[in-house]
Amino acid sequence: MGAARVRELILTGRAFGAAEARELSVLQQVAPEAELDDAVAAWAKPVVRRPEAALRVTKALLNSCAAATRLADPAFLDAELMASVAAATRRPPAGGNGAGGAHS
């Protein structure tokens, strides 16, 4: 959504429905209320499969986009978080022997 549209919506406080919210990219998906739980579960399924540390780093980096000056400064990523990411990348995959091989 462009800056002019954001200004318009903030300054006017104009209400809009789900269809327009999706068109404006305020929402990614619209689901009927009766299908909401299934839609949320389907969206969350691939997210919860990701390593927690990777999700934390990704979220921190995405949030930093709102403050471009912070994006250039990795100091906002604390040492404990970075250590957990490093440890997770050194572990062999579950069920694997750590010797490498084909990936699917």
C-alpha cells in the first residue's frame, strides 16, 4: 500500500470491509467465519514446523524494516539469540548421521 493511501486511511478513519482490506494488502486472506479455524490452522502449519530460533531471528529482522537504521546495525540481535541460531545450524538433521547426503 502506498504512502498516500496509508495517509488517507489514517487521517479519515474510513472504515472498510474484509474484501477491501485484502485488496489493500491489510489482510493476506479472507475466510468465512465458519471456516476461520481451519484457515488459521492451515496458515500456521508450515510456520510451527520451523525452528524457534530461526523464527525469532526472522521476526526481529522483519520488524527492523520499520526502522531502517536498525537494519544496518545487527546489535539489536542479542548474543543468546545468535548463539541459539548458530547451535541449531550445527546440529545434524533428526534421524541423520550428520554425514551429508541428498536432501529432498
